[in-house]
Amino acid sequence: MSKHFITVGRPEKKVDGLALVRGKPVYTPDYDAPDALVVKLLRSPHAHAQIKSIDTGLAEAIHDVVGIFTYQDVERVPYTRAGQGYPEPSPYDTYLLDRKVRYVGDVVAVVAARNEKAAREAVKNIKVEYEILDPVFDMREASNEGAPVIHDEDDCSGVFDKSRNIAAHFVMDIGDVEKTLESCDFVLRKTYHVDTQLHAALEPHNALTYFDSVGRLIVVSSTQVPFHCRRILSHILKKPIADIRVIKPRIGGGFGGKQSIIVEPYAALVTIKTGMPARIVYGREEVSMGTNIRHEMSFDVAVGATNEGKIRAISLQGISNTGAYGEHCLTTFMVAGSKTLPLYNKVDAVHFGGDIVYTNLPPAGAYRGYGAPQGLFPLDCAIDELAHEMKMDPLKFKEMNSIREGETSPIFEIMGEGREGVPQIMRSCKLQECIDLGKKSIDWDSKRGKKTRNGTKVRGVGCALAMQGSGIPKIDMGAATIKMNEDGSFNLLVGATDLGTGSDTILGQIAAEVLTVPLDKIVVYSSDTDLTPFDVGAYASSTTYVSGNAVRLAAEKVKEKVLDLAAEYLEKDRSELTLESGVIRGKDGSSVSLSELCTMHMYTFNQQQICESASYVGEESPPPFAASFAEVEVDTDTGKITLINYVSYADCGLALNPIQAMGQLEGASMQGIGWALYEDIIYAKNGRMLTNDFFTYKVPSRMDYGKLTCGLVDSYEPTGPFGAKSIGEIGIDTPIPAIANAIFDATGIRLRHAPFKSERVLFEILNMEV
């Protein structure tokens, strides 16, 4: 469909590409502040403890130490770090500095010094006496009677049951699942568990704060959510929003890890206390243990079907580990159901529910996929298992029960993110095309069930289907302002946050398409709370769909304004004029270029600035769809799994920039593959994270997998900007179930605990032989 358009649907170069490859200063640490204080944090060595006393005397005596701040120096303000829609569905259970620590790595004190050496030395010389409390690390034990209460403070709010460590709880029922299961010809009941994952973005969390010439607090931060950051800082610091400006430069990776407000308050505290600029940059160990991790989840799944292969009932009863604090706790859990269960919409009854519990482990938060991968693993694999019991091709079984264009599911309306959802019909769903292309690419029919063996190594193939969303309907809002310049170029001001995904380029392409100018005529400026319009930020796969629609609407307003002014200038009827290639033309051959028109209206004729703004809130969240296939080789002597081939085809509507869309699908697929096979967080007995750097936490490289084939199907979403839907998250949903199903096809071993470590595989092989 790209042939109908001039700029969108084309592989345009990224607007910031040259700056990046030339090593230009574009990141937060590149902002020059030579007199900025260095901020370092003292962290708790205990998973659960009460601070009895803090002695900062020795640390404060160190030369070049400017200040040390503890819970005694800040107002106690409960808040949530979650950068999500307001009012937040997450509990207010966090404090900038607290007398109680709840995980190994919790912040105890803030040090400000004139240089790195003094700051580090001061951290070492703060003396803290703790009263050690019993911790709880296992999410299954967290809500047991007699378990240590992690949040026993009176002033936190929004917690479902503090006495049982239940941060949030959710239940949804459609029909009577148990009664329906009883009448099914085949029923499968199993438990699936998926461990946590680190974001492992290359750029660590960092921020720079200072006062400007009129005393306003300026925050330069690597954040995904500048406007949420400003609002939350206002709440914590008791400072008016008007007195805070947040600037987001280029981000070196986020994946959801920078959707929480983590480092900014500590730097801001130092600036407010000292009046001096302050800079905080986390080390890799701090990024790993002191920010966010992915939610560990476990689900008891039940699926029932008829002899003919119709799935009649699905139940997912789960538990989620939010760690020491509850940011994003309810919403990620709900997404585990809301972005997976509607995929199989032919059922008679559905149940989804469970608890999200506190433990004394690092806090979990937003992560690409946002709960959907944790829910898809049990759902897809249980359906796969059931198909094998029924002696059906699992791909055919999934295919015949999945949602199609023109169809809906009641779950859309019942389950949103932290609240009710909205009803919606699939206006675009090319899942079948994704299945057909992936099936052919992996050679499914000739390889499935063959268990091709070469010595101790055996091969198999597996599949998984997925859907996601495009923003949070009736919650996420994006806005855009477009200003015309006298040379016929345009300034596009957007609050949307480019994480490196290329959204600045995509939004520029949308504006260029409407205004009929080349992309280089669109100057994009994003993510400055003073200068750009409001936007919720980069999460929930929202930017292209939500912010893109805002840009489209703003550009259409500018276009209409330009045509109106041209009609006045050319003395023609408005209906006679068209805008093509940056020139307004009349039916009689008269014309005026955008540059001529703008110059006239700025300097000589009906003088005015051509400038328009628009906002957009989605009424629905059209899902992208994907079909993914994995071919694995398992060494039955060692349990080692080798990914031979991974294939994933996605329906993201019209890909506004195909190369960038493919990059998103490929990158997300690789993150999912890493989570399935290599990435594993290990804790010591005291709750300290042992795998907190890139030496001990294995992120896969290009050497760790075989062939990767990703593709996009021809699709068009009528509610999206020029037919686009999202692509940023869906690729991460399918690797775990696809690989698990391939391992089963190869070996007959059903792994229900991810990641699939070789020792787990070998243990199951040895048990089979016994």
C-alpha cells in the first residue's frame, strides 16, 4: 500500500542518524555542567531491616563532600515511581528516603560531592546500624499467614491487603469455566512459571538537575516519560509544576526500564538542598538491582476443548512478584490476560485472576511486552499441549480458534490496564497471512513431529501466535504542534519520546506526508515539558498510533489553514486549490509555493504565524498480530539448546518506515530469545542479586543463535495514521512459547519453567530415561 504515499511507507533515514554515527553530543551526560555535584547513593546490604541510627560524621568530614541526606532530611511523601496514566493505578508505597529498607539495594542515604572520588569515599564512611527483619523472597510464601509484612506503614495507600503482602488483586469471569470444563471432551490443567529479566539497556539511568536564572528546577533526564516525571517530581518535592522543566535528550535504550521515576528525585533533592547543579549516573550494578526488573509470574492454566477442536473454556489463575514496591503491579498483571485471552475468542467461558504480591527482592516494573509474554507462555503452551493430547497439529488447532478480522471479544471491554477496557472490533487482522508466511518459511509441514536426529542431537519445531495493542484507549493522550517557517519548512513539536525506536522520524514522516513536503523540511523537536505539548510518553506501544494521529491532525489543520490563506492571497475559491509537493495550485494554473505564502503572511500580507496544534486520545487499541516459529536442536547428552532458526511475521498495519519496523520486530524477538534461553537472574541467600553486570548476566549476541527471519504482512488499519498500528512490543511475546513448543517437538519434554536452562532440560531427559 506504500505506493499510494510519498513519504510514509518508505525507508526514510532517521532524523538523528547522522548525529549518532558522528558521535555528536546527544545524550544526557553530554550536557555540560562543569560545576555539577556528583551524586552517589548508599544502599542497604539487607533485604529487610529498620534503620536504628545513621552516623554521617566521618563522611561529611571528607574534603569536597558538600552534603549527605537521609530520611531525617526529607519530608515523608508516599508516591509511586510508575510513570503511567494519572491517577495512577499503582499503590503509593514508595518514599524518597525511608527509615525502613525492603530489598538489598534500597536507598539509605544520598551523598553530594564535588568529585567522584570524594562521593565514593563518603558512601563508604557512612555508619548505619540496622535492626534486621525477617525477609520473604518466594512469591508463593509472601501471602502466607505469619509471613513478614513488608509494608506495615500507615501512610501508604492503594495496597489491596498490606497484612498479607498483596499489593493488588484482580478477577475476571465470563461464563462458568469449571462447569464448561466438565462438559469438554479434552481438558488440560498445568502450571507454568516464568522468571524475571533485566532490561540491560546500554545507557544507564542518569539525570542532571540545576536551577535556571529565575530559580526554576531544570531536569535533564534519560526518561521515557518527561511529563509524568515532572508531575511526580512536583508531588515528591512539593514544588509547583510550573517551576519544573524536564528535558529528554536522546535515550540509549529504555525497554520500559526508564518509564519509572528513579534517579531524577535524588539529583533534584541535592540541587534543592545545595542550590548547585547535580548529576547522577548509575553504575551497571545499580541499574540491575536498583531500578526495575520484569515481573516474575506463575499461572495455573486450564484449557478445555471438544473432539472437533473447538476451545470452549480457558482459565488463567496467577501470581505475580512485584518485589519490594508496587509500581506497575496491577497493570502488568492485567495485560497478561487482556493482551492474550482475546486471541482465542471462540470460547464459551473464560477466567482470569490472581494476586500481585510484595517480596524483599528488587522492585519489578514496566518491561517491553508489559505482562503479555508472561501470560502468553502458559496460554499458548497449554493449547499446544492439548493439541498433542488430541493428536492435532498444534498450529492448526490455534489457527482455527483464533480471532479474525471483523470479530471481537468481550474481554476487550472488561479488561483494560488498571481499569475497564473498551469494546472494539478487529478492523485489521492479517494473522492468517502471518501464519501462512511463517509456516512456509520454517517448512512446518515437513519438519513437525519428525524429531530429526544427528547423533546425540535432535531437532524440532514449534509455533506461537500473539496479539498486543496500540496505546491504552481513552487514557493515553498525545499532542503535537506544527509551526510553519518562511522557507516552507515546518517545526514539529511533540511530547512523544524517542527511545531510539525512531519515533521522531516516524512522526516527521506523517507530517511530511500530509503537508506534501520532503522529510528534511520537517524539523522535529521532542520531549521538553516547557516547549513541546503534552504526551504521556513512550510506553504501551502508543507512539505511532496515538502521537502519530495527533501529528496527522495537527498537520491537517496546518494544511487547511495554508489553503485558506492561499485562497485569500490568490483571490481564488478555496475549493479550486490543492496542495502538492509544497505548492498550492489553482485549477486555472495559478500557484504559490509554501515558502512564498509563509513569507508573505509573515512580512507583508495579512501578517500572522501559521501554527496549529492537535491532540489525540485513542477510542480503541487496534492489536498488531504475529505468528512465530522456532526450530531448535537439543543435545540429549548435555541438555544444551541451540536455536537453529527463528521466524516471525507480524501485522502492524502499514509500516510507516519498513526498516525501522523490521528493526523493532527483530530486536524484540532477540530480547525474547535471550529471556527464553540465556538470561537468568540469580540471588544469594540474603536476597542480593549476583548476576548484576554483563559478565554474570548473559545477554545473547549474534553468535548465540542461527538464522533470524522477520517479515511484515500487507495490512492497513483504518483508525491508525495512514493505516499504521504498533510494532514495538509484540515481537517479544512469542519466543518463549515457540521455543518451548519446539523443544517438546524435538524431545517430548515439556518445559513449563522459563528460562530453559540446559540443566533443566538434562534433568527432564534423565527422568524420562528412568
